[in-house]
Amino acid sequence: MRYPGFLPHHRNRDPRHVNSSVLLETHLPGRKLIARGKVRDIYEAGPDSLLFVATDRISAFDCILGSGIPGKGEVLTQITLFWFHFLRHLTPNHLISADVRGFGDELQGRAMLVKKARMMPVECVARGYLSGSGWKEYQQTGSVSGVPLPAGLRESDRLPAPIFTPATKAQSGHDENISFETMCATVGVELGTRLRDLTLRIYREASEYALGRGIIIADTKFEFGFVGEELVLADEALTPDSSRFWPADAYSPGGPQPSFDKQYVRDYLETLTWDKRPPGPALPGEVVRNTSEKYREAYRKLTGKEL
């Protein structure tokens, strides 16, 4: 079965790239660059549309690193397309098309043409397991984003039920966890409740599916926006960059878990004397290859397909 919008893999041959399979930056003549983020380059595509290009850049500790990860941008785009299709009965999304040949062959498989949306000023985070910033906050307060949790939980423990822990969208530095009440003060109680309930519905259904494919989705973040009067899921969805993916067969609570996401890169960087300030260091070839394979394995497990 081919999902709507899925495209075959195209090898990159642009000589401006570091090598034939890594895309670190795009330059589209005649197209206005709206933003160049940690991973995505966003261009004006029309009066009501944008072109989202997922590069092979990788960031850690809020710094873009000096090495790209081969195939990473394609993995992020194709996993997002998979989930957009999978979740279509729960929420509309902003995708117009993944056929972007009119913008250049090198973007095939890694770019999406999307509708412009009025984006919500918060990240909608769902957590099913205690990890990352949630674990740190729990150790200090016994709660996460104002949600009280049982005493005695260990790092990576499964929570009694998934929780909603929104976060601010930081222009630089780390996003900050906030309470549901703080979010509602910004977007309103009615919309805040709608975002919370939708986030948890999506997380429950997606995590149940992923677990059946051998992946624990420990937590994930979503972005929503309005296209006209319609609330839509936007940007990326349930990728290794926006989620913690753990191999279910290796799950052992009580400490950090092996992962299919960039935690592997963070673990390597922790062995360096780098002060975690830009510029980010380059990665050894072995770390690059292993990280690329982790991203591809996540795609294979979730979709049952090779990229």
C-alpha cells in the first residue's frame, strides 16, 4: 500500500552538498525564504501556501551540529506523511501535496507543500512515560507541568495514564514546561481544553499502533494551527525529532533507555568537553552512520517499508 503523498527516494546529487546523500542547506532561486530553523527551511510557495523542506541538519542542546545525518530529512518527512494519513480520522492537517517536483528534483521525498496556518503559541506535549525534562521536574516537585504524579516513580516508568504537559515555544534556547492553566490564560479555556483532549487522543492511538510495531512512544509534541476556522495538525508529527522512540523489546525502567531518536547523539556529545554553545561540533563517521540507521529503522518499524 502506498500512502497518499508518499514519494520514492531520490539520491541527492547537488555538488553544493557535503556529500551525495546529505543536504545541509537549501537555496531556491526566486523563492522567498521565510525561516531557516534547526532542521527545516521554509519558503513562500504562494499566497496561501508554504514549502517545508526537511534538511539533514541535526541539533542537540539547541545547537546545530557540524555534521548532517544522511537521509534524516527524508525520514522526518515520510514519517510525518505516514502519520498525517494514519490520523486523518482524528484531525485534519495542513498538507497540500508531497509532490514538489516543481520546486526541484532534489527536494523530492523531503519536502511538503502545505497550507499557511495561524499557529498556536504553545507546544502540545503528551507524555506516557517519565523521561527528559519531565523526569527532572518530577524529581524536584513530584509533578510535571502542574500535573501531580504518584510518589516513588523511577526514570522511564510508564505513567498511570498519559498526561498533557504544554510548553512555551522558545525562539532560542529551551522550551519551558507550563501548566494547563497557564496555557489557557494564553489561548482560552475552550481552545485549551480542545487542544489538550485532541493531543491525548492522538497520542493514545498513535502509541498503541507503534507499540504493536515494537516502538514505545515515550512522549511527543504536536503543533496545531488554524486554516480559516479549521484547527489542523501542522509541521511534523510523531517523528524521532519530536518524540522519544524506545525499542519495546529493550525497555527496562529505572534509567535512560536506548532509543531510535537523537538521544544517541546527545549521549556522545556528553562525552566531550564541548560547552554546549554554538558552533556545534562535527560528529565522527561512526556516530553519523549509526544515527542515520536509527532514523531509518524507526521508519521501517512504523511503516513496514524501506525508505
